Amino acid sequence: MKSRNAIIAFAVTIVTLASGCSSGSGGAAPRLPLEKTSIVVAAFPAIDSAGLYIAEMDHLFAAQGLNVTIVPERNPPPSTQDLINGQISEKYDITAGDYVTYIENETLLGSAYLRIIAEASFLQPNVEALLVKGTSSVRSVGQLRNKTISVNAPGDIGTLLVDSLLVEHGIQPAQVKLNSYVPFPAVAKMLRSNAVSASFATEPFVSLDEENAGAQELADLDQGSALDFPIEGYAVTDEWAQKYPNTLKAFVRALSEGQEIADTNRSAVEKAIERYLGISAVTAASISLPAYPTGVDPVRLQRVISAMVRFGLLPPSLSFFPITTMLGS
């Protein structure tokens, strides 16, 4: 017993000394200096950016030494060229937008301009839907053949999800007419006027249009090949990433904390979208939410490339385009 007690006492002494040395030397390794401390994020105003909003609201960026300004870029979502132009003019540093737009622009530009530095969201039930007006005669997806469907921008995530839904129900995308550039706030009006038979919408507009305009959900887009589909992410140009590596790492650290909170704490998401999107507490409490992943999953994001080729948003020659060429912080 004496021998055993002596060993324990010796171990405690070593731990105590190690702790003392650690505290005396300053604890954790010091952070690398930030190349710039004030950054601007252009974010399409959507619930997909809840992790970003939480990181700002809870001062997670400030804890990393960053002063972050979030600019709501509305319709259409920010593109790669917008990002390049923005960084050249120093209008903004980082964008939050849909992967389809990023990939389409990147592959058209033909150079490695873009880096997807973090994921924002992937699809969950009833977050993105196809709506019809309450008195519509269209009661099934199969009835949309030769009808007009609105999306908020041409060739973006809405187009891809609608095409996927149609094919799942035996309709080729060419058998419907897409009416582009219908912003989400105008969906209810378009449906009421019979300008379109169905409209792509995302939360909170799905819930708002159902509650206030009598719209009905024809189909949830989280199904078939689009189940759990990646929606939005955060991007910078490769040049910016190389110029500000420590700033970028600090941003990603804080954003990851915000994403983790968003994915595990619904009340935090509700509070954030009330503040940053101007949504009422009642609506925020009732809407469906996407998943908010941390990090970047290349396997998940490669699905976007495959779907874009399948539905004609990318040429077949890009079938094996590796999403990894666009990833990294």
C-alpha cells in the first residue's frame, strides 16, 4: 500500500508541476497574427446562413479577433464572378451562396479561382418545396407536364431540384417551361395570377405563403436523388485564401462553432433568423430547417457535380470533374 500511495503522490506531483509550467509559459500556443481583421461577407439572405448569423450574434468572430460585416446579397445569389469582382474592389471578402451557381461559374471560367471553405447547409424535409395556389387543379407532380414552373434564378439550385423532382415522376425537364427570375417574395403573387402553375420556394417563404396566401405544397424537394442534397456553402477566391491564410482560418474556426450551435440548438437558429432575416418569432418557430454541417465533405459535394451533369447544367465532359479542386482553406 505504501508503495502504491507513493506512486500516486509522485504522479500528482508531476501533473501539478506540468500544469504550473504550462500556465507559466502562457498556456495554449499563441495565435498567428491576422493579415486583416475586418472582413465583409456577402450572404444570400436565407435560413441556410444561420451558422454565420449565430457566429456573429454570439460574438464568435470577435473572439477570433475578427470584425465581420454581413451584407445581404439578394437575387440572384452571389456568383464566382461576383466574388472575384468584389474582392478586387474590396467590396467583400467571402460569399455564402448555392453550390450549383459556384460550380457552374467556376467551370465556365476554366481556372481555379474559387475555394469552397465551409459548408452551410444540406436539404432536410419540407425546407425547399414546389408550391401551387390553394385552388389549383394541379394536385400531383405528374400533372405539371407542359405547365410553367417558376424558379428564382436560371440554372441554380432551384432548377436542379425541380428537374430532379420531375424526372422522379416521369417528366423530362424539357416537357415543362421554366419561368426564371421570380424572387421568393413574389411567388404567391405569381401563383394567384396564374402566371405560373407551380413555384419553387424555400423556407421561410414556404411557410409564409402557406399561412398568408393560401398556397399549398405540391411536393417536398427532399426526395429521390435529391435526398439530403447539399444546398449552400461559403467561398473565397484562391488568391484571397493565399493572401489572408490566418484570417481565413480564424473565420472558419468561428463559423464552425456557429454551425455546430445551429445544428444542435433550434432556439439559437430561431433567434438568429428573427434578427438577420426579419422573420417573426411565430414564423421562426414553425418553419422547417436544413442540416448545418461542420467542415467540408467532398463525397457529399461531389453529388452536386453528378446531378448538374445529369440534368444538363454541366456538359458530359465534366462528369469526372473533381470537386476537390475547389475545396480547401
